[in-house]
Amino acid sequence: MFFFIIFLILFNMRGLVHIVLKFFAGASGLTCFFFFVGYYLQRREATADEAALSFTLLIAIGEGVFSICCMSAMWGYDALLFRLAPPGYDLILFE
């Protein structure tokens, strides 16, 4: 009975969780793109003695990883719902 209550709470929160995670994934992906463009423009004007790995590149890579983690969290949330679903339930999760 306890798992069923947890399942119902998480199932009702699914829409809100997906909206928040999609927002963070999209914003991170867009930020990643802009920082990669900025890094490219920065490297075009750089001299040979400057550091090859800049803070801009690290931010771009971090934002890309965060975007992928948000998408993985959406998948993991749905996997958790499938795992908590009571036996005999045919669960279909729409977007």
C-alpha cells in the first residue's frame, strides 16, 4: 500500500517534473551552443602562447553535460514510475 501511495504522488507530479527538467535541458543546451560559439571566436583571435583550455570551453562542456543529465533524469523518472507501478497495471506515459 505504501508503494502505491508513493507511485500515485510521483505519477501526479510527473508533468511538473518533466516541464522543469525540459526547461533546464533546453536552457543548458542553448547556453552550451552560445559558449561554444564564443570559444570558437575567442580561439580565432588568440595567439599561440595562450592557454589551449579556457574557462569558456569548460563552461560549454559543463552545460552540455548538465543538459544530458537533465534528459537522463527525465528517463530515470519514467523508469522509476514503471518500477513502482502495481502489478497488473498497464502504464502508458504520454508526453
